[in-house]
Amino acid sequence: MNTTVPTKPPAPALDRTIIAIGTVVVLGAIMSIVDATAVNVATRTLAEDFGASIGTVQWVLTGYMLGFAGVIPLAGWATERFGARRVWITALLLFLAGSALCAVAWSMPSLIAFRVVQGLGGGMIIPVAQTILARAAGPERMGRVMGFIGMPMLLGSVAGPVVGGLIISTAGWRWIFLVNLPLGVIAVVAALRLLPRSPSRPATLDVRGLLLLCGGVTAFVYGTTEAGRPGALDEPRTWAALGAAAVLIGLYVLHARTRQALIDISLFRVRGFAAAAVTNVVVAVALFGVLVLLPLYWQIVRGHGPLATGLLLVPQAFGAAVAMPLAGRLTDRLGAGVVVPAGVVLGLLGTAAYTQIHADTSPVLLAAALFVIGLGLGATITPSMAAAYQGLPGPLIPRATSAINTLQRLGASVGTTALAVILQHEITAQAPGLAGAAHAPLPDEARVQVAPLLATAFGHAFWIALVIGAFAVVPALLLPRGK
């Protein structure tokens, strides 16, 4: 009698179709992320060219983020109503139109307005790309395929300052936007040829939910962006924006409980989705908080310029590049509940090294710690994203994507603001009168004198980031295990 226990068939391989779809959507995703971060190093150049204050130029960054965040909740409905392929191409064309307009901007108000247009397109690109990949992959290949979109999210955020520094120093700031045009045209042509035509179905737009949620998210991003600036917490408009955000989002939750709203909150009844969503939010808070601290440390305490700072952040990208393919395969075999907790621990170990930072800490040690942080991020973000989709029927994937991306954007805003405010507080406590150092490098003579005190302030801020990141362990352990 044959008593052999049948073995499970291996997970299907990534075929040429999946790889082609992944390549197309990655091209669009990495272009939008690199552009968003590359502009960060151009603020001083823009201030000089337009004769504007740094505070005014900051609206070039804020305008993009407002457009980016405000449109994300619409991604799910638009994908259902018009089809993912059509929406993705439209978003890409809108991003390219905004890029072209930014490149020919004639004044600071025009540049800010065109950045909002660019953000409206950029905000749709990544969530719709995730929907396309999730539908094409199926649950058994979700972990590996999500690496296609997770890689540009991490590599783009690191490469942006490097690319921006190179372009500004060689060709001028307008080329930060012009380089998008040929890449975007290639992405559109490739999408028309390679992306599958996706189904569309009648979907009623929840107008009340749209006004409440998009208004709340936009007010929240604006309020947190303002709160991260020196003295902004003493201004009524900051608290008015945050209060309006709380009221609008609270009203949306009440609204969504009784009907199929813009983002379906019943998704959170699914354990895997809920655990993945909470993990993503906590990781986003810690990740974007750390991304605020790292470049500021190299510029303020060590005196490096934007290009050198960008290059010093490259080890994180290398760590993520090493971890993501392996984490994707292990997620498909073992489940996110095994991989993600390990990734969180790695990220915490790397961050712990930065809590001991000094003014003369070895760059090699810091690079190694940053590499470990990259390993942790590569084993955390995409596997948890894959877990959010597993077990959901296909029609729910667009709205699940909108929910995850909206929460990530809110988490990123909280992390960026919280760590910026904490850093200001610590710098003021360690070196009174130097709170402005949180936003601009110091002259060399002044920097050498106060560098040890500033390094202590950064160390304390990294401790806060470490504590925040530790909260991701609990939801990570609740993620599904097994194939």
C-alpha cells in the first residue's frame, strides 16, 4: 500500500509576461519617486533664481505632497471604474504634463501650481501599479512580484538626492523635470504595448466620502508639513489644519461604516490585511523619520554637501537590493509572518547603532549599520504589502491598494514631522539658539565647535525612531504564516 504523502506543487515561476508588466510599471514608479526626492536638494538654487525665501520655496515640496496625498484615495474607485491600464497611463501623462510645465515655470507661484499638477499624477502611479501587479501575480507569487514595486520605492528615495545634485551642478534645476519626459514617453509606449487590458465595471463615486477623506488627508499632510518647521507649533494655522484633518477623517470613518465608501473600512476585518496595514503604517513612521535624520546628520554635523550626502545613503539601497529578492521568495514559501518580524528586527539593529552616534563616528561603521537597515526594510515593506493582498478577492484589490497607500502617506507625514520636531527640541536642549540647524548646514567654524552637542541631539532622536520601529513587531507577528 502506497502511503506517500503528496507534496504541494511548487509556486509558479515568474514568466515573461509578469516580468514585462513589472518592468513597465517600475519605470513609471521609479521616475516619480526619484523626481520627488531630487527636488529636495534644489531649494537653495530655486531661492536664488526666483529671489524667494526658503519658506516660500518649501511650498514647491509641499505642493507636490498635497497633490500626491490628496489623490491617492481616488485610486481604487478610478481603477474599478475605468480599468487599471487606462488609469495608470492617464496618471503617467498627467505627471509628464506637470513635469513639462515645471521645467518652463516663470515664477515661484507658477512652479508651485505646476508641482501640484505633477503630484496629482504621481499620487496615482504607485497604487495603480501595485494593483496591476497584484492582479497579474496571484497569491502564490505575490511576495516575489511585490519586490518589483518595492525596489524603486526604496532605491528611488536614495537615488533622488544623488541625481538631483548631479543635475543641478551640471545642467541646472530645470533638467530635474525635463529628464522625465523621454523616460515617461518610453513608459507610456511600453504600457500601451505590454500592459494587459484590465476590466472595468460601473462604480458609483462616493462624493461625500471623497470630500471628507481627500480633504482630511490633504489637511493632515499640510498640517504635519507645517508642524515640522521651526516655530510652526506656535502658529494657529498649523493646529487649525491638524484639527480639520482629525474632524474630516473622523467623519469619514462614521460615513464609511454604513455604505461602500471610497475606501472600504470593512477590509480591516480581514486579519492579514489589518496586520499588514498596521505594520506598514508603523514602518512608514519610523522609515520616513529616519530618512529625515540621516541626511541632516551628514550635512549639519559632518558638513557634507547634497551630492556627498546622497552617496553616503547608498548602502541602504544596497541592503534593500540584497534583501528584497530573497524576502520575496521566502514570503511565498513561508509566509510574511516569518519574514517580516525578522526584517523588523534587522531594521531595529541598524537603527540602534545610530543611537550611539558621535561627531566623529566611523563612516564605515555608519555605512554598515545603514546596510543593515536596508536589509530590514527590504524584508519588511514588500512582504507586508504582499500579505495585505493575499486572501482578498480580485475586485477588492484596487480599494485595498488605496487604503494601504493612504495609510502609508499618513504614516510618512507623521514620521517626518515627529522626528523633525524632536530633532529641533533636542538641538535646542543641547545647544540653545541653534534650532535652525535642523534645516540648514552650519558654517565650518561653528559646526566644529558644536558638532559634539549636535551629534548627541541626533542620537536622542534616533532613540525615538528606534522605539517607534519596535512597535511594528507586534502586528508583524500577526501576519499570516505558511504558503
